[in-house]
Amino acid sequence: MIVLAIDPGISGAFAWCDGNKLIAVEDMPTIEVRGKRKVSAANVSRIMQLYSVDLVVIEAVHSMPGQGVSSSFGFGRSLGVLEGVAAGLGLPVEMAVPAVWKRLAGVPADKGAVRQMATQYWPFQAELFKRAKDDGRADAALMARWAAMRQR
């Protein structure tokens, strides 16, 4: 069973897993509109169709206290684009609450530790998680693994 998991932030990522096997990771595609980065719906559609998937799991994010109105709106827009494109492609979608899936998968809260955990699971693909900004990739990969293993 191939699962596509998505960390929905602007610096998020897509990851495909078949059980423990990490198939691929793609960064969130963005475009610049009036000086602001936004998720590119057209490129999201292209990316979602790279592999035949059985399930799409999107992290169920929400606004945070202290987050500005503009950034909250942008975050919600990104999530809506992801859900809308998946629905338009007829893909089954499941939302994963971060605190729940991370607890069940044993994923730490620290972003550096998340990258380290991904590197331990996939040492031959460690290059994907080496930079500090690769935490979105690690989150998506670990969420995909968790969802794929849960489906077995």
C-alpha cells in the first residue's frame, strides 16, 4: 500500500512510503505572488500524480496563538489547496492530528530530532534530511511511514 503524506506548510513536503520503504520526497511547490510565497495548486496536482497512491494523509494543522492573521490565512489556504487538489483527483484523504500521529509513531517534538529519526530509518537517504530546513521532509516521511504501517 502506497501512502502519500503531506506536511502542509509553505516549507512543508510530500513523502511516499510503501510500508517501511521511503519511495520519494518532494518539497512543497510554491509560487511568488506580490512578494509572498504561496502553494502552487498546479504543481501540487502534478506532484500528487507522480505515483499511484492508495491513501493521502495530510497533517491536520491549525492556526497557533500569536500567529498573525495574514500568516494564519495563508496556512489555511495551503491546507485548502492540498485537500481540494486531492479531492479533485479522486484520492482518498485522511487528516492526521500532529500530536496524535507523532505520539503513536514515537516522533519527538524537536525538529532536529525528527530529522535524526528519519535518517535512522532511511540511512541511505540521509541526504534528504541533512539541512535544518529539511524538517518538513522528515515530518512528511515519518507520517507516511506511520500511516503505511498502520494500514498493514
